[in-house]
Amino acid sequence: KAGVTQTPRYLIKTRGQQVTLSCSPISGHRSVSWYQQTPGQGLQFLFEYFSETQRNKGNFPGRFSGRQFSNSRSEMNVSTLELGDSALYLCASSWGWQGEQYFGPGTRLTVT
Amino acid sequence: QQQVKQSPQSLIVQKGGISIINCAYENTAFDYFPWYQQFPGKGPALLIAIRPDVSEKKEGRFTISFNKSAKQFSLHIMDSQPGDSATYFCAASMESNYQLIWGAGTKLIIKP
């Protein structure tokens, strides 16, 4: 069974630009969660989607948004990038109820 | 009340020793407590998890000890090996809300 895939793996953007990251969950998984990971800040929860609906949302500004498609693939978008948005963005999928989350390798975003 | 406090932030243990990482929570509605292991360049992966109806769960060299009255749980790694060097995250969630609440992480280094 294929794992969670994230594209692209690395990205360099300029402050003020926008970026879209993609996540393909494990086949059959209906829940996709997004996290921001920075050194010293641990895993910061962005949002979670289940069956195309946002079910949970973390404390991030509105510049961070996401969506989920009918095939459970998910995208997250960050508009008006700031230097502080440089981070590893992780996507995790699960069956949809409480249990193990399977993480992708992440997208390393660098904002210059 | 949603926080999970993890300590220590970093830990150095000699090969063959016991590594102990602690987590504390406030919300008594939490009923699922997983530990995740993350190697550099990879996403976190589930290591072991426990529910509050048991006080201890062991899988190989990894043991979770759970103290419901103290609202604490800990990860013990017996006979620690250099390959165990990684960042460890504790987390908690409740059945009514599938969102995992994460600890800040512990960077574990096992010295040969």
C-alpha cells in the first residue's frame, strides 16, 4: 500500500508570493490533517479535513487555507508569504476516527 | 486545558541505558495517548499508544506507563540504542474530537 505522498518536497518562494502544497493520503483514508513544524515550535496543527469538510482548525491566520477533494487528496494554500512561514509542512492521513495518523515526508518551504 | 506538556526538551542517554520521557495533561476527557517517533528528514511515525483503561503497555523495548490520577504518561525505552536517536512526541485526543494535541517534542540522543 502506498504511503502518504506530498508534493513538492522542497520549495523556495519570495515574501509576498503564494504557494500551494499537495497531499495524497493513503488509499481509503478519509481524514487529512496538516501541520507546520519549525525548530523549537514542534508540531503546530493547521487544519483537518474529513470527506471534503474542514472538521478542525488550528490557530493560524486566514492566509492559511486548505481544501479536500472527493478523492480525499488535499491541498493547502498560503497567501502573502512571510519569512516566518518558512517551515516543514506535514500532511497526515487516517481512517477518520481516533487512531493512528500516517505522516508524509513533508514539504520544506523556504521563504526569502 | 487542551495542552500536553512534554519534558525534557532534550535527553542524552548512554547506549544500553533507559530513556524516559514524560508528558502531562489537564483535560480528563482525553482517552487516547500515542507516542510518535520522528527521524530527521522524515514525518513522525506512530511508535506505541495507550488508552486510560490500562496502566502500562509494552511493545519490545518501548513501554508506556500511564497514571490516570496524576494525569501523566511516560515513554520508557529500555536498552537504548543509537538507532533510537530521534525526536519523540507525545499526544492526546478524545473520542468526541479527533484532533491530536501534541507535546513539544523531546530530542533523544543515544551515545555509543
